[in-house]
Amino acid sequence: MRDNEITIIGGGLAGCEAAWQIGQRGVSVRLHEMKPDQYSPAHSMPGLAELVCSNSLRSDDQNSAVGLLKEEMRRLDSLLMAAAEETRVPAGKALAVDRARFADWITARIEQHEKITVCRGEMTEIPAPGTAPIILATGPLTSSALAASLAKLTGDEHLAFYDAIAPILEAESLDRSIIFQASRYDDGPGDYLNCPMSKDEYLAFINALKEAQMVPLKSFEEQKYFEGCLPIEVMVSRGDETLRFGPMKPVGLPDPRTGEDAYAVVQLRKENVEGSQYNMVGFQTKLTYPEQKRIFRMIPGMAAAEFNRLGSIHRNTFICAPKVLTPTLQCQKRPDLFLAGQLTGVEGYVESTAMGLLAGINAARIVQGIDPTVPPADTALGALIKHLTNIETKHFQPSNVNFGLFPPIGKKMPKRMRGEYRATKALESLSQWQQDAKITVP
């Protein structure tokens, strides 16, 4: 480790974003990534910034909470937002990307940056304090060795929940005489493929899910799912109609054959630019592989479906942020150590990347002799920080960005106007913060 060279452990979304923010500020950074020497249970590509669960970064509407967070990140020169624009695939109002191109685009820019050195190989413990900050951005699948090293340092046990991955299908194996193309409420062809179900087909599908075999948890694992990403079989256990009011909602998607909404609809979203693969929207699952093939082929139009990837389940590890982190993402017991990404207790690609962005900015500021900074609470970035560090410990759990994390508006306003009002106010606050904290965009 050279003097004033920042160390980042983890080459995922947060690690790459942090490295970019640091390098763009003229500070040297060494990014450690264990692939391709070693892979986590959920990763398969050798490049940096691999997307695992889905290729969607969710809504791109600036008046939504996650759309606002994206806009804030764009205004802060986010590498991953630039990558998403370059590699996006049609997904209606959502921002979705071609996963392989996305990873390749980011890998090339990180490896070509004059201030960034990429080191391949696993690190099994957090380095001792040196002359420059360290950023731990190893993600929800942090290795047991590094997790133990962090737990020893913080003195706190990690929490864990379980996240599931949705299947990916071969486009050519889908029956387009049944499946129709449309986006919800939109005219024209739309960006999604839709598999319509009658009531009888839906009930048969639900009953099959109820009786299906699951991948059992290991003896040391505790079943604790993130509410925003529940496996479909867990949703079914909460009531027969749960899926119809969730990922299989039929509203706004009339079947061209009848002109009416089906009883339920399974949506498929493009996985790549070519449209040769499709992702089952909202179909995270822990069914066994044989059961996935059997049950998902019950879906109209998917009788001959070929699966490029089947769903799976894996453990996600995160810290109890209110007990461990300061609002600048530094560890309370060791200020030279920053945490970033999903490990901090945020959920979602965009949120994880945002934590890497802020950790990178603040680590670079320390090297440059400038105090670290915290974004205003009425910005999407600041609302996430407040959630991580200003909540009762016993109530802490991972969260996506949402307007419930923001300060109250303080006046009555129609619901349809609240998103635009919050977005306008947030971007004004972000601009003032950038000016006050002298956060320049190269």
C-alpha cells in the first residue's frame, strides 16, 4: 500500500463506483476483486460490476424515489449511471440493461483509468490502519473470513436475510401465439412480453406452488427474507390472491385475443439488447430446479420454455448500521474504514451504488485534507443515510429508497403531486450541498 493510496475491497457496483469517484478526483486507488480466482455462489462472470438478481434498475421516473436517486447520482458523475445509459434495453418506464455489456463497459473504464489499479485475488481480512482510508464493499455475499474480520473489528454480529434470483428464458422457446407484447396502460407494442392466465389456470398454478419442493435452508441458516424481494412461494403462503396483487397483476394489460384483462399475467422483460433472453419479472424463487421447470411451464405460452438460468436463493449479509456507521459511512470504532454497498443495510442495485458513490467522495476528501460530508436529508441520497444511521437499532432492516424515508412535506398536497414536489426540492438541496461542500464534478 502506497502513501495516500485508497484501498477498496470488492469490485461490485459499490466498489467500482467508489473507485471511479476517487480516481476522478485525482487520488490513487487500488481496487481488489477476488474474481476470477474465486466466485461467490451467485456470480459467474469474470468482469467487474456483475448484476446478479435482475437486469432492472427499476423506475427511471424522476418523480419516484428511485428515479430521483438516479438523477442525483447522474449529477454527481456516477459511472454506473453512465454505463446504464450506454447499455440499456427497452423496459417501459424502467431502466434495464444488457448485463454482459454493462459489466464489460464498466470493467474497461475502471481498468483504463490512470488512477485506478485493479488487483485480482481474494482478501481474507481487513488491512490494518495505514495512511489512507479503506473501503469495504464486498456486498451481500461477503466471504466468511472477511465477515469475521469485520465482526471482530466492530464488535457486533451481522444480521442476515435471504434473497432469491429470478429465472431467465430463451426467447425462441416462448409461444408468441399466446404471449403478447405490451407495457401496462400503454398503447403500441410495449417493452414486455405478457403471459395471460385464466382463473382456472391461475388457481392450478397457485396450487402447484403450494405443493412444490423447495431448496432447504442449511441447519445454521435462519429464514429471514427482504420484504421488497420475496420469493413467489412465500407470497403464495400469504394468500391465494397475493400474486394477483403483486408481480402477476393483470390491470392495464388487455389480452389482444379478447380485448379484456386476463385474470392474472406473468410479465417477461428483455435480458439483453438482442431480445434473445427474457427475465421473469418478480419471480424470485427458492423452488428446486426440477420444480421450477415443471411449474413455470404451466404458465400459458411457456409450455416449451428453455431456461438459460434457473432461480436460486442465497444469503445476504449486512451490518446493523445504526450501531456501526457514522452518517459519512465511516465505522464508528475505526474512522479510516468506510463501508459501502449492500453491506451497509441498503437494498437494491441503485441504492448500493449510491453508497459506493458517497464513500468514494468522502474517502477522497480525507486524503485531500477536506472533512467528509453528508448530503441533506431531503435528498434521496441523504434519506438513505438517515435510514442507515438514525433509526432505532431494534427496528433496523434493509430498505430500498422510498419517500417514506424522507422528511415530512409539512403541508397538505394531492398524492399525485407529492413526487414532483419532493424531486424538485431534493434537486435544489443537492445543488446547494454540492456548492457548499465544494463537490465538483470533473
